[in-house]
Amino acid sequence: MLKDMIALTKPGLLRLNVFAVAVGFWVASKWDISWLSLFMVVIGSTLVIASACVINNYWDRELDQKMERTKKRIEYINHLRPAFVLWYGIVLGVAGFIVLYIMVNPLSAWLGLGGWFAYIAIYTIWLKRSSTWSTSLGGIAGAMPPVIGYCAVTNQIDIGAWLLFALLFLWQPPHFWSLGIRRVEEYRAAGFPLLPVVKGVKRTKLQMIPYVLLLLPSVFLLYYYNYVGLVFLIVALGGGLLWLIHTLSGIRTKDTEKWAKINFLISVNYLMVVFIVMVANTTWS
């Protein structure tokens, strides 16, 4: 039972998002770390994000059976029973909101709730089944974790919060579309109107380009406003240029499967390296 409950929180996705919360907290703290506050924002955010993942699994349980990547999720839900899974997700969310509101600050709690609402209501329930905009607008939820961590320290939404939001918001669509291109037939069979399904692979490749391109000024501005140092700027710009060049090469490539796989791996590694260097090269207060 416990194994099923943990699996429904999407542990891999959960770890990445909670790490993003900690990164945002670290950047705002400028090395003057309140470890108790960091612990509390991590606990509260973990519960809220886990809640969103569980309820997403509950809502998508029928369609997930049609895809190789997600079909095992129905087994976890059936082991626990759907009604239990729904209440499990709700309890996680309420607990996380309370922890953030009382033990961190109300702003972080409302940001957490906003991200939860964007993921469940806007992405899962509405756009995922009806529009190619699901990936782009769904990025609102995915971009919220570092903002929650950042505002746990600052208790205000300033330029730093917006730049962290922009970094994650711009990263997500090209990252997910490269996966979507590789599994386009699975998404088509499941009935998800993902961009490569509706508009085609060529259009998707073209639409990835502006997102990756706009990452470059967003990381530069983090340096310009003195949130991070020169090492971060060099690594983030260099990695971003590498990703952009590879994305542009997709226009003429003949082996789309190989291209999409490499592009996906570049996107994953880019974010992890950028986050690690961001923490290591955060400027001192």
C-alpha cells in the first residue's frame, strides 16, 4: 500500500520540483540560510506538489492506460481504490497549504495553491484534453516551485521571482515537446491533443526554437541583477547555446527519433546543471 501511495506522487518529478523550491530559497537567501525555514518550505511544497501529482493520476487514470509510459499508474490506483486516491491527494494538498501558510508565510502558501490549481484545473482537467496550449499554459504550474522557495525568504514577488519563473516556464515546452515527438503515436492513440499530434512534428520543432532562445536573456538577467555570479552566466549561456543549436538542427535532420532523444537529454541535463551551478554561484549578501 505504501509503495503504491509513493508511486502516485510521481517521485522523479516530485524530487525535481522540490529541488527547484530549494534553489529558489537559496538564491533569495544569498547564503544567509535559515535552515528551519528551508526545511519547512520543502516539507510544505513537497506535500502540495505530491497532492497535484496524485490528483492528476486519479483524473487521468482512464487515458493513462492507453500509453506505455503511464499505463502502470492504473495498477497503483486500483490497489488503493480510486476514492481513496482522491482523498489522499486532497489531504496532502490541505496539509501542505497549512504548513506553508503557518510555518513559512501566506504568500508562499497562496503561490503553492496557485500552482496546484494551474496543474489540476487548467492543465489536467481543461487544456490537456482540449488544446495544444496545454503544454505552454501548463508551464505556469511547473514554473512555480522556485518562486515559492524564493518568496519564502523575500515575502514579496520581485524581479528575482519573475526571472526564476521565466527560466522554468521557458524550459518546459521544448523539453516536453521533444518527448512528445518521440511518443507522438502514443499520445495520438490516447487522444491527447499534443502539439506534434495536432500540428505535426515539423511545426513542433519550429515552435521549440523561441522558447530555447528566450532562455538566454532570462539567465543573463539573473546575472545582471546580481543574483548569480559569472560562472553561472558562462555555464547557463553556454549550455543554452548548445541546446539552441541542437534545436535548430532539428529543422533539417532526417533522423527525428534520434534528434528528439538527444534534445530531451540535453534539456534534462541543462536544467540540473543550471540549478546546481545557480546554488554554487549564488551571490553573497
